[in-house]
Amino acid sequence: MCGCSTTSTEESSINFDADNVIEDAEILTLSDETNVKTIYTTEFQDDIYNQIEDLKSTDYTFASPLIIANPYCTNTTSLYVYFNTDTSVEISYTITTEGYSDFSYTTSGGYSTEHEYQLIGLVGGAVNLVTLTATDEDGNTETTQWTI
């Protein structure tokens, strides 16, 4: 994958950075549909897309992003994340789940002020700590975390 990288490390225990944890992060679910014949219709997918576009009209930030679990009902171990930043930053993330190797990924979007991603690598049936890292063009970093 051009411009992307993944990293696995040894098994992890979950460590929180208390200053950067989003307490009671609101993780939305747009549909609980399970019928594959419905999920893979253009009508269903367009409806989800329109719901997301409506939600994006709110001012989401790095510290308080829009987070949607499995938005299109096609990837149960993914999160959709959307937010804006004041300065151009590059985003990377790590998913930490106790008893599993960390999953880290650097997005391919480069430096931007608008950020829209599907985060993959969650472990189903377990507590996942998601750590987003924003890196500006000077190498300064900021992190935010939440659990799902």
C-alpha cells in the first residue's frame, strides 16, 4: 500500500494516557441491519452515506471526533472517524487489546485539516484502546484515546 504502514508488536496490556482519553466517547451505530441482501443494496448504502454526511455538518475536532462503529454494516471490526484540525497534520493510530499484538497504521492521506478514515484492526469481543496521533509538518505530535 502506497503511503501506508502497519506495525505489530508483542502482546499488549492496555495503558491509558489519562490526559488524552476521551471520557465516555460517543460511538454511534447507524444501523443494526444483518440481512446481507439488504446491506449490499445501493439504497441501503446511499442511506448510510447520507446519514454520515448529515452528521459531518457538526464541528468535530481531534479531541472530540465523530466515531461510528461498522457504519456500512460490512466490517464489524472497524470504526469510521471524522474530524477537522486547525493545522495540517498527518494521522496514525494504534489499537491495543490486552493479550494481542498492537496494530498500528499510518493513514495515506498525508497532511490535511479535514480527516475522514475507516480504522481497521479492532478485536471483536474485547476491550480495544484506540490511540490517534496527529503529527504536524514540524514533527510535533498530539494524541487522543478512547476505548471500545
